[in-house]
Amino acid sequence: MRILLLGSGGREHALAWKINQSVWTNPLYIAPGNPGTARLGKNVAIDISDFDAIGKFCIDEKIEMVVVGPEEPLVNGLCDYFNEKEELQNIYFVGPSKQGAMLEGSKAFAKAFMQRHNIPTAGYREFTLENYEEGVAYLQEHSLPIVLKADGLAAGKGVVICHNHVEAIAEFELMIQQSKFGDASKKVVVEEFLEGIELSVFALTDGQHYILLPEAKDYKRIGEGDTGLNTGGMGAVSPVPFATADFMKKVEEQVVKPTINGLYEEKINYKGFVFFGLISVNDDPYVIEYNCRMGDPETEVVIPRLKNDIVDLFVATFNGELDKVELRADPRSAVTVMAVSKGYPLAYQKGVEIKGLNENFGKSSLLFQAGTKEKDGTIVTNGGRVLCITSYGENIDEAVNTSLDMLSYVQFDGMYYRNDIGYEFK
């Protein structure tokens, strides 16, 4: 099967690694990919926001399956584009319609969806410029801390937790009146703050049935002990020790099933991944957010634990046959540790040579490239999050120690990573 994977980060490298192992795959293209994915298939220089270029490539290369890594093409309607073009309609497309992707593309849409289907989530109100003064009054009376979320996509940076009312009102003004996050913050969702521990749960759905993938927990803060600024993710662990069978039963009954049933009842075309960003509050799950794709860096621990042929799963997804599939997961723990550029998540330098990428990391570890590119025959940094190493272990402690050992073989100037991923489970 001729497959096109869209994206260029660590998530896509992990997906390419898994797709490349499938008996179905022949060949695999990645657009635009990175130097790591180039070892698993053929990178093609296509802008993932250029739908016409993607469509033309699929026709010219007789592509039979398209797998979308990042959210932006889905939120902008790539699935609908394929469904509307007669010559593209028969391609197996892994990803939801534009309406389905609104679960991630609009916090207000997601909140209203959860309210309609009685899915547990934090209480909220939404505000725009039209009811701005009402929003200020609401914030003045709100209990602390207060969570402000830009309604639209903001590259993972559109959430602010405020610990006093002055800060909350100032952020509210910046978001709505000063367009702090551009169009994404024209509408702001104000949420109650939930105290608990977070985890990520992933389902693959054909629009009616679903299978649950291994769960994960990621680490957003730049500093050890979960301190400092938020990032795109400094590492992840899977499985999550507190996600017991009893807790996951609650997740499935109270969150996953109502979500999939809600999509089906509302006739929303959704064939792809659903990411449930959850928080456990007194051992009860609440939804913090939905994403319409796999997470990053969670993909780098979830996919390595998946024992099924992933293309088999995608075919069953497209054909509405996930009820016939049994998911198989590696019982071992997997931990990924992300190496980032100096200064990240603020200003950082690009173009720094990376050494040690060709080391033999053995059977217990995998290196996934994220923000890299090839320049004059060498691999250099090209992003804040540069690469990660995922390792297996009999427990989280063993897996994280192996990843840290393997990272010592990789070097670039200013390289930084957290040494304490999974610290609360060791």
C-alpha cells in the first residue's frame, strides 16, 4: 500500500517507524518529514497547509492511504477536501473531518459538546469582545486560581493559569483586546481550576467503534520537579501507574464511550485518533481538553508499546471495523526524554551540529528526531525540541535510566534535558 504521512516532528518519526514495519507499507512517503524519517521512507517537500499540492501528489503517486500527524491540516479541513474530490475519495484517510477536529480547534465547541453529552469537565464560561465587561465582572468574583484558554489553536501556548484577580483581568485584556494569541483568543474560555494529576488517554475510532491505545503521562514544564515555563513536552511515560483497571473503567464509561457515541449521534465524520487530556481529581476523571490527533511526546511512548500492525488498524478504522480488532500492548514500561535547544521555550539558536545520531542504541532504545534538518551533509538543530530517546524497561525507573544513559552519547551545544521524567513513579 502506498502511504503518505504528513508532519515533521518526533510524533511523525515515531509513526513512520511503526508504519514502516507494516506488511502493507510499500512505499512510505513523509511530507515534509525530517532527517530521521528519511531513513524510513522518502521525504517529500510539501507544505502540509497546501491542500492542492497534497492532493496532486496523491494522484500523481497513486497514494492509497494518508495519515495526518499534526492538528492544523485537520482543523483546516483536509479530510473534507479529500471527501469533496472524486479522485481522492477512495484514499484511506486517517483523521477527522473539520467539524470533528473542532474538538481541538475550538475550546468553546469542545466544552459545549461535553455539556451536551454529560462528560465530566471543569465548569466554564466563554467571552468575546462583545461581552468583555461581563467577563471582567465574572473574573472579579471567580474563585482562585482561574484558568484562561484561547478558544482556537495557539500552538499549545493558549492556556494561562492566574493566581490572583489582577493577573486574570490583565491576561483577559491581553487575550481579547490585544490579540495576545492572534485570532485564537478572539474568544476566551474561563474555567474553574481542577486540582489533581494529569494523564493522556488515546482512542482510535472509526466513527462508531473504538479501541483504546496505551495511556501516557507527559511533562510540560521546562524545569525539574515540574517547575518553570510550559513547553511542548519534555518527556513522557507509559503505562501510568495510577491508571488502574478501576480508574480506566471510569474513563471508558464516563468519558470515552460518551464522546464516541456523541460524535456518532451528531453525525460528525470522525475516523482517526481522539486524544483525551484528563485530570484525576480524587480518583475521578475530568476532561481538560480534546485533541484530534496523537500527542507529542506521548506518541513516542505509546506507539513503541503497540504490538499490532498499525496499518491494519488504520484499514479497520477506514472500513468501520474496529469492533473486530483486539489491541495488543507491550507490557514493559516505555519512557521518552526530550533534548531541547538552549533557551527553549523562549528564544533559541538553530543550526547547531548534532553528534552521536548514528550510535547503536541497542534493542531497548529508540531515537526519534523532532526539530532537526540536514545541512551540508550534517544534521543540525532546527527547533526547540530537537530529539528524544525512548527506552523500554521492566519499570519506569529502569526505562528512564536507560534513556538518560543513551542521551549521554548524543551531543549538541546547549543541549538540555530533564533528568527526572517519571520522578513521582520511581
